[in-house]
Amino acid sequence: MSATAFGGILAAPRLGRLGDQIGAWNVVSGCLLVTSVLLVPQAFVTTGWQLVLLRFLMGMSLAGLLPSITTVIRHNVPNAIAGSILGLSTSAQFAGQVTGPLAGGFIGGHWGMRAVFFATSALMLFGGLVNYIISKTKPGVRASAAS
């Protein structure tokens, strides 16, 4: 967990700036897709240093999510309800912190630890693709900083 957090500390400011340049939706989609790729080799690690390195890289890819999601929300909801929506976003994050480990424990207990990494990778891939599609097709959604 420390390696993941350290990667996030290093990458968050850079990914925030990248979001300013290419758009927060693009950063959200990219971070989810990169994270989905980085989860697959974690299922095959054989030593601790391999897992630490992959978790560090994953922390770097996850670092762009929270600031970019906040930016997307802030730019796409009316000011009158921005606080409520950001509160719901935070609640969803905490709900994920509860259900994620429970689901991971269930999957790991029934199908093994490799399945946890594959399932998480599939969820990240799905989320990345859905966000990409929404950002490119939904009218009125600001997909880039230029719009």
C-alpha cells in the first residue's frame, strides 16, 4: 500500500496538469485503462519486489483519478448542486473502499488470488471504456480543456 501511495504522490501533480492540457475525461479514461493493464501482471508475481514495483506504477496511474473526476463533476454540473454531487462522489469512493475488499475476499476465497487481479482489471477496463465512450458521445459533456 505504501508503494501505491508513493507512486500517487509523485504522479498526481503531473496528471493534474495533463488533465488541464488534454481534458479530465481523457485522464480518467487513460488512468483506468493503464491501471487495468498493470493489474494483469500482478496476478503472476513470484517475488515481493515485483509486486511492490507494479503497485508503485499502479499508484502512479491511479493518481489522476480523483482530481480528474472532481474536475469533470465541477465542470458538468450546475453550481447550485455541485457540493451535493461532490458529496455523492466521495460517498461512492468510500462505498468502493468497503465493497472492493469484500468482493476481493470473496473472489480470492472462491477462485484464488489471481482471479482478484483479473476481476479488478476487468472492472477497470470496463470503467475506462465506458468513460471514454461517454466523453466522446454525450452531448454537452466537456471532454477536453479546449471545449
